[in-house]
Amino acid sequence: MVSSLQILPAADLRRIHRVQAISILWMSVEVVIGMWTARVARSPAMTAFAGDSAIELFSAAVVLWRFRSAARGEHEERQAARVAGVLLFLLAAYVLVISALSLLGYAEARPTYSGIALLAAAIVIMPWLAREKRRLSFRTGSAALRADAAESALCAYLSSVALLGLALNAIWHIRWADPLAAIVITPLIVWEGREALRGKACGCC
């Protein structure tokens, strides 16, 4: 495994910086638009998606920081992974609560076309980011990049499930589809959180 920036080819470092910068930019878009949409539409599925995007933003920033500072090593990566894991468990619990409230009729998810557009874009962008990160992790031997690639791949899966729930609600007005999609997503969030606490990628990429 590569442990120092000095032994990495300059071209690989530039690619890592570029991919992580794109990832941070797109994750920021997902978080801002996703959270706003989730709040306006009272959408549990969008809440789950936006919350996971916030964790991925954190992960992408940590990886970029990791490859900008050779003085900091695996200990910092493990600490960051543990924090991300705890946040993911908290997110899963929150999503389950708001999904249950929605299914019980205390809050009704509304159709959100901006959410649908965001999820459709994520389905296109996230697999590309996952492939680029996975390829760079093979070239550099970085476990942090490998885990970040797994999270990007998971985001594509989450986007697909959430998009299905939002589309069913928007087109056929199936109100329970949105919170049900969030509940379906939750085990994937828990799995990612558990693997983060163990210092491993989720293996879905």
C-alpha cells in the first residue's frame, strides 16, 4: 500500500485531485438541493439520499486531504472512517423515524420534480466517479480511495431506489412509495456504516 505522496507519480496525484474535486463539487450540489427538496417535499427518500450524500462529501474531503498531506497516514483515515460510520447509523435511525411517521399519516410526502431531476443526474454521475476512484485505488494501492469508490457506487444504488419511490408518488400519487423507498435504502446505509466502522469498503463497487 502507498503510504507517502512522494512515491506516487505526479500524473496519478493530479487525477486523484481532479476526481476528488469533482466529487466534492457534486456532493455539495446533492446535499444542498437534496436537503432543500427533502424539507419542502417532506420526503423521507430524499432525506436518506441527501444525508448519505453529506457523508460522502465528508469522505471525499478526507481522501483529498489524505493525498495532499503526506505527514498524515492510516490512523487519520481510520478515525475519519469511524466518524462517518457513526453518522451513518444516526442517519439510518432518523430515516426510519420519519418514514414511520409518514406511513402512519403524521407527515405526507409530496411529489418533487427537482428531487427526481437530482436523482436522475446522480444515477449518471456517480457510477462514473466510482469507476474513476476504483481505477485510481488500484494504481495507488489506497484503501481510502477504494472505500470512497464503494460509497460512490452505493450512492448510485440509493439514487435508483429513491428515484423509483419519488416517481411512483409523482406519477401515480402512491404516497407510501416515498417512505417505503427510504426504508428499503436504510439497510444499505447501515451496511455502509458498519463497514466504515470496521475500516472496510462496503464491497458494492
